[in-house]
Amino acid sequence: MESKIVAIGGGTGLSTLLRGLKAYTSQLTAVVTVADDGGSSGRLRRGLGVLPPGDFRQCISALAEAEPLMSQLFEYRFGEGSGLDGHSFGNLFLVALSGITGSFESALREASRVLAVRGRILPATLHNLVLCAELTNGSIVCGESKLVQANSKIHRVFLEPEDSPAYPEVIQAILEANAIVIGPGSLYTSILPNLLVRDITRAIQASTGLKIYVCNVASQPGETDNYNLSDYLTAIRRHVVSLPLDAVLVNSNFTPNIPAEWKVSYVSIDPDAAKFKIPVIEADLVDEQRPTRHDSAKLARTLMEFISGEKPLIR
């Protein structure tokens, strides 16, 4: 029997995870953040009032079983001088399909059907959220794309409005899941915006499934500079005090060189991580060609060893 897995996140991290997991199960549900307001997604969101399509597009491409050419088409980005500069075909496709079907969630279902998506892709909420941050200098910045441009470190993030209900199918999927995988992905702009939807956190707390947090391979400039494992866990606990985690998955391969000009560093396990009393699983998870990212096959294989019960997890 296939494992029912819920993956929570956004951006490249979530699509990387999905690309690997689809080889093991079709009972996949991706829960995607809707706080994105930058680039093509932000322009479409502001101009047409739709949910930001970019992260959904990446998930569709990752889970599509259709011809590779269709996935390439979905990711095609128009160049300058085209009148559509910066937009990807997939973003425009989802927005157009929203107009035809009458809703963004219907567009996701139809796009998934057309591209033979293996699993489901759901928005965390249908509400128009704004992600805000309180910085360590005391100032408040609103807008996901502005957070990493701030001249001060992020202390905490919050949503406006704070009480947006979760998309109902998300709650059902979490409660029925054998495993809930949180991350990888941008901590403050992909992971926490999902966990700050209170219905989602309550469902995770009520779930009997295995709950694993996948820590990022490397830090992100302007967001998690110089963070180690305890910094990630501290930030999560600051926002969600009672988030139950059965394990944390951390990369152990630091061999691939990260160029100094990238201004990022590998995330390491520091002594302070032990105070959280969460089992830490160390494994080679890094993408040798893109050393700031996870290798989708390595990540999925390691997760499935524990989700399937092949390797016991001492809780």
C-alpha cells in the first residue's frame, strides 16, 4: 500500500522534494504557500487579483508525468522586449485557466489533469495573504519580496490577516497522512507562512503521521545568513511553540565547494540543537552540481527509508 505523504513548503525546495517522492507514491499532497509577491507571480497577483502562481507552476512541473516537452513549456520564460518579459508560460496558463474555470483551485485541478500530475497540489489558503516581518532593529516590513532586501535581520514573520482559514482539503490530507514533511525551502518566506495558518498547525498537532522537518542544505543571503541547525529550530519554535516533530533531516556532505562569492554557507549541526530533544538524521543529501540545494533522489530515498519503516525511527 502506498504511503500518503503531505509535503509543506514552497519554491524550489518543495518542487525538488516532490520530484523525488513521486517515484515512490502517487498519494502525494503538496501544500503551497500563497504569500509570494515578487517577480511574475507578484505582477499577476497585483494586476489580476489571483493567487501567486509561480510556486504552483514549479510543483506541477515537478509532478507532471506528461511529455518532458510539456514541462519545459510550462517553465518557459519570456524574454525582454516581448511585452511579456519576465512571465513564464506556466504562470500565464494557470491565470488563464482560472478565468476559464472560475477559480484558481479549479485551474490547479485541470492543469494537473492535462499534465498527468502524480499527486495533488493545494494552496495553504485561498485568502490573499501579506507576509510581514519584524526586524531585529524593531522596524516592520510587509511584502515577501521586500523581506530579503531589508537592512536588518528577521526576528519574526506574521501574516495579514492573521486568522485566514486553511483550504479544507489541506486539513483533510494532513489528518489522513502517514507522513508530513515540512521543508526544505526558504525558512521565513516559504515554510513559516504555511505554519502560521493556524488551521494547518492544529491539523499537524492532531495528526498521527510521522512528522519530519527537512533542514536546508545551505543558508540564504538576507534571510538565514550564517544559520546553523539550532537557529532554524529556534525560529520555528518562536513562531509555532508546540509544533510536534519526530525527526529533523540534515545534510552531512559538505564536500562540494560553494564559491565564496555566493556568500552562503552549509548548515551544520551545532551543540545547541540537542536542547530541542528531536532526533536528528544525518545523511548525504546535497546536489553535487548545485551544492546549495538538495538532490531530489537522495532526499526522497532517505525519507522513504523512515516513512516506509525500513529504518526505525526512535521517537
